[in-house]
Amino acid sequence: MPPGHPTNREIKSLVVERLKENPHTQGYDIRVDVKRAVVVLGGEVSSWLAKRAAGDDAWTPREWLTSATN
């Protein structure tokens, strides 16, 4: 990773935390894998809304934007 960008481990940690905090994805066993800064989610959810919420949580977490602009 270029300097100033989050590592794969940091990205995974941020996404997992967001999934745990999101009321639409809490309680689901959603796997998060990150390779070369690409997030891949796995698992099953019971609704389209939960699927969409998980995808939204994995797409450019706001913490990255803050660190990239500072």
C-alpha cells in the first residue's frame, strides 16, 4: 500500500466494525476478506435491505475519506 493509505488489516477492521454497528447487518455472520484494498463480503442475510446495507458499509468507509484528506 502507498504511504498514507490504510492496510488490508485496517480496512477489514473498519468494515467489520461498521457491520456490527449497522442495525440492518447486526446479528448476521458476514465474512469480510480484503486483498489489495478490495473488500469481498460473504455469508447470508435474510433481506435485500441487509444485503444492500452490508455492501454500503464495505464501500469506502468514511474513516478512509477523513484520513485521505488530512
